Amino acid sequence: MLRGLMQARESQPEQTRQHVVSISPLIDMASSYLPEAEVKRVREAYKFSDVAHLGQFRATGEPYVTHPIAVAELCASWRLDGQALQAALLHDVMEDSGATKEDLIDRFGPAVAELVDGLSKLDKMEFSSREEAQAENFRKMLLAMARDLRVILVKLADRLHNMRTLDIMSPAKKRRIALETLEIYAPIAHRLGLNEIFRELQELSFKHAYPLRYNVLRKAVLAARGNRREVVGKILEAVEKCLGDAKIESQVYGREKALYGIYRKMIEKRLSFSQVLDVYGFRVVVKDMPNCYMALGMLHQLFKPVPGKFKDYIAIPKVNGYQSLHTTLLGPYGTPVEFQIRTEEMHQVAEKGIAAHWLYKGEAAGLNQLQTQTHRLLQSLLDIQNQTGDSAEFLEHIKVDLFPDAVYVFTPNGKIMSLPRGATVVDFAYAVHTDVGNQCVAARVNQVIEPLRTVLKSGDVVEIITAPHSRPNPVWLGFVRSGKARSEIRHYLKSMNLEETVRLGTRLLDQALEADDIRLAEMGTEVWDKLLKDSQVSTREELLADIGAGRRVAPVVARRVLIALGRMDARLDGTPLATSVELAAPAAGGSQNRAPILIHGGEGISVQRAPCCLPIPGDKIIGYVRKGTGLIIHTDECEIARRQIRKEPERWTDVQWAPEIVRPFDVNVDLQVINEKGALATIAATLSDAGANITNLSMSDETPYRKLLHFTIQVSDRIHLAKILMALRRIEYVERVTRVKGKSFVKSRLVVASSST
């Protein structure tokens, strides 16, 4: 392979090789910290890359090989190892030339080949859309990153150089690449603590995505800089004198706010430009941790601190390993001034992030925690990948976890957990362990029992309460915030729902075939093969799941079975030779020969009660196969059901309650009561004595002397409900008792009754 490329290089006309490309800066940087043998392999990687990109040019007109060289120089500035530098030089050869992974293994070894493979795009695969291709590329990159962190470091260097040379592109392409960088790559850099790269990616993205806003803001900053130079100088002079008098060795830097940071603050807090720019930033670097706190004390004596604006990220580091003391003080002329106080090691981690592992390997003991946190992030990526088959869904989950805003909460034994802002008890439970999340029922937050949807705050101490038989609820997807929690819940619901849906589809198809004396279990392989081919699905489970989920109608599939058996003509009109399959709904005169589907109450989410009538055992019922949901049970007198039968009769089927019901059912009951002391206690005691569990209670005013109570109670069947209603009517305070078929018509918050009730 390499020999062929070299021959092509020699035969290339001289005019196409007129650009001279130098790797001297890269070799000089690599030689300063790598052994000569490694530097030699870097040279070989350059030669291979140069030949592979023969005749290729960037949009700027430069030979393409200048791009991998620039990427490798960025990696060398972080002092990455020789394998990473080789991968940086080779990262596009598999995509842009005939080189294969096997070629790279033979030439540079499996480690370098794996790095290059993780960096390569998937251009040869076919995708239905640009978004799907982007999601799959990103998914592959993150999985390679989880195996070897150097992949993402090289990828970020690659993206940074592309962003630096983006000016030549069309406005539409610049905007697309800039928004992708802002949405995905900048947050990754932040999560890995690569703050220098993070800030530059944000600035370049802002420049190319919103050029007019960028230019207006840049001119405003330049105009304002001179006006504020005097204030900045006074603050620097005062701080240096104060720390010098206290004999605290330090370096003090003025910190100019980034344009994108100013823009974000103006948008999010609805501030004017002058209000944002009035917050100055200064950085104080001292020799050790005790001096951080001593410097903080001296600064608080020099200027008055702003209440609520102190954060100790040394005691509780950020999720990306960042450590500093943050405080905001009122400087000269009442100007708010932000100070960051840190040690030199903290400063290197703050700027270089996980790259500091290579840059200062063996010198900074504090990096162990950063590596542990990074490993935790990568492990969470692998966990989400294991539960998510779809690339777009994987990308959606990852985006949630990449955003830097976080809250820091504690386990009962004092371990710190970092969660996205707005995270709930369920997010915390899944962060602890998947099994804890799947079985959680409540939590103690700061020793107080709280519901699962409780939003956590930094500093909360959280203890999860679990129950062995508890399972994830689809409602949780409405309030969880972390990608891990969302993917785990969806994975569980999909796996459980698939089994239930296949069982339901089997029962529906069996019922549709029963009138023709056909048993699904007795159908031969030939019939199944023809049925699957006619239905354009690959497996029996897929076909049955489609029926159970309502994506296919059982009587239509039953007709295909009859065609496969030769008992129905396959003409366009579908007229049967020996018709016996009824398509009408049961209530509309369906076949009396079909055995109804039995409802036990334990079918799971594939069988649901209609909220419009909430049937309970003992009510006469009918079933509607809703597309994408499963079987919905209505009472046979439900007006909504009767209207729907006329529109889609083929989707209705016979159902009835099984002799043995496995669980209680919610039912809504309204009581009009006289507003007297002890009324609510008497009603609650009566319900308890009748074996009814109260799951919800709200109230509304009828008159000053009457209350309308809205109960949701659990009953076993219609007879049990009748006994409960009879017991309630005997209470002297109760004037009227009504079963509400459907949700209670008054929406009210959960009530703690007043003393008069």
C-alpha cells in the first residue's frame, strides 16, 4: 500500500508540489519531551500522511497535509505521547486515501490504528439524513473516547484548527459547523476541564454563527476598554500591595471577559452591555492551598464581599476537576469585581484539564481526582450507549449530560455526586446505580421524606428508599434531567413493553383466527415465512409486537394467514373464498364465535384503562387497539368509545374481565359533605374499614357550609365499590356520594384539610 503511494508521489508533476511544508516546529516540540525513537516514528507518520494526501488541498489553497501537522502541533503543546502525535498526523488518511486499518496496524501498530479508526468519519455508510450521519459519527467518536481518552484530545485539536481556518467557507457552512461546535465540542472541552480550548471554541463559534452580533459586541468592548483601564489598574495595584504586605507570594492577573460570555450573560439575565462589563475578573495564583484561604481573607479586608457570591470549589471541585475559590467584591466606585484564587497546580488543571495528565505527569498528586471524575464521565457514556440503540437518541442523551451547569449533592456517607442543574431524586438514584434507580419509591432529602420528582439543590444530603417490586414509571421521563436516567428508564420500558406487546399481539391474532378454527401455535414454518414476507417484517416477534402496539390490525393480518393457507383469494378486493373473519367491532355486531381477551390487571403498560371512563372489574368492557399504544379498555356504555367504533370498527375487539384479578384499581368518588369538625376523619376511617386505600384527595367549596371532596380510592371490583358507597352514605355528614367515571372534574392541589373539616 505504502509503496504504491510513494510511487504516485514520485510521478506527481513538479508544479503540484511547489508548496514547501515544514514539520520542524512539530519535531522541535516533540524532541523536547519524547525519546528519539518516538520522534522518529512521528517523522514516519508525517511521511505516510504526506503521501496519502498527495494532490489534496484545503479550501485555503494550502496542501492538505498542513492540517494534520497543525493538529499534531496542538497535541504536542499538551505534551501528548508519541502514539497520539502519530494519530494526529494520520487522522484523515483512512477517510481521504486508500489506506486501511490493516495498513496502519502493519506500519504503526494496533494502538495508533485504533486511535485513527476512532477519529475517522463514517462517510462510506449510508444514512437517511445529515442529522443521522452526524449522530452516528459522534456516537462512534465518544465510544472510541471511552476506550482511549487521547481520541477526544486529538479530535478537539482537529476541530480547533478547523475553526481557526473557517473564514474561507460559505456563510451557511460556517454557521452549521459553528453551531455544531458550540452545541457538542465546546461542552466536551468544558467537561474535560480544557478551559483554554473551551473558551476559544466558544469565541470562534460565536464569530462564525452570529457574525453581526459578534462584530457589534467586539467594537463595544474595544471602545469601553480604554474607559475602564484606570479602574483595572487601581484594583491590580491595591491587590498586589495588600498580598505583599501579608507576605503572601502571588501572581495577580486581570481577566478580560470573553465576548461569548458577555453575550450569554446579556441574553440570559436581560442585561445591557454596560451592566455586564462592569463585572471585572481577576485571577490570584499562590503557592499552596493554605495561602488560597489566607489570600481570600486579605481580599475580604481590602474590599467588601458581595453576600451570596462566594463559592469554594477547592473543597467541592467541579465535575471536570476545576478547583478555585470564587468571590465577588465591591471595588473602587462600587464596581463588582470577581476574584478567582488558586494554586499553580489548580491553575494548570483549570486551563489544561485532563491534558494536564500528560503535561505534568507524575508531578501533581491532585490530578488523581480529575482522572477519576473523567473516568466516571466516560463510564456514564458507555452505560448510556449500552441502553440506547438509536444514534440520534444517544446524541440527545449525551447533550443533556454535557452542559456544564451542575448541582452537588451528598450521599448519606458523605460522597459528593454531581448532577445536571434541575436534577431530581430519580436522577440521583440512577447516578448511584441502575438497580437503585429502577427500584426507587421515595427519598429522604436532608432527613425529610420527599417525592421522586423533588428537584435537588447543591448541599442536599439524599438517601434513596427502594422497594424490591418497584419498577420505572413512564411518568418519570417527564421530569428527569440526566441522560443516564433517561436512557435507563427508556431501555427498561422498551424491554418490558416489547414482551408485553408481543403477548398482547399473540392474543389478538389468536382471537382473530379462532373463528376459522386456526391456532397460531399450530401454524407451520412455511405459513409463517409467507406471512412475514407478505407483511414485510423479518421476525415473528416483530409482527406480533406491531399487532399488540396497534401498528397493524389483527383481522387484516388474519386475512394474510388465510391467503397463505389458500383459504382466501389474494385478489385486490380481498373477497374471501370462505369468509368467516369479522372486521366489525364487538359492539357493532362482531362475531359471536370469537373468544374474548381476558383482562387480569397485570398486563402492564400494553393494556391501559381509558381515562374517559376508568372501568373496573364488574363493568362491561370493550377493547380498542390504539396505534403505538396497545389495548385501551373502555366501558361498553362510554360515549367516546361508541363514537370511535363508528369511525374505526376494525380496531375494536371483545374483552372481558378474568375470574381472578391480580390488583386493585383506582376509581374517583365525589362526596358533598357538611363542613363540620371531624367530618374528614370519619370519612377516612369509614374508607379504611371498608378496605379502600386513598391515593389522592382534593377539595373545593360548594358553599361556606358545604365542601365537595374528591377522592381517588383503590377497589377490587364493582361489588367492593358498591359496599364502600353504601357505607359512605350512612355517615351523617355526607349528603351525596357519586362515582366519577373518568378523572375528577375539579383540578386542585393536594389538600391538608382545615381544622373545621
